[in-house]
Amino acid sequence: MARRLTAGAELLGWWAVLTGLWIVLIGPVDTLEWAVGAGAALLCAAAACGARRAAGRR
């Protein structure tokens, strides 16, 4: 159970940072741009979590 909470917190952290970066770099953001950025950030966050886990298993 603790492992799932840790993984969820890591994913949420990556998502928040990447979404924030997207908003800062885009400038004025409307709803569609926010949704696309949040979706892209979620995919990248999942990839970052997977890459970290894969690198840690060596």
C-alpha cells in the first residue's frame, strides 16, 4: 500500500512540475491549451517515473 502511495505522489509531483513549466513557457493559456499541456505532462510524468524505476533496478 505504501509503495502505491509513493508512486502516486511521485507521478503527481512530476505532473505538477511539468504542467507548471508548460504554463510558464506558453504564456497566456486558454482552456484547450491547459488541457493539452496537462495531458502531455501526464504522459511525460509516467515516462519519467518508469525511467527512474528502470534505472534503479540495475
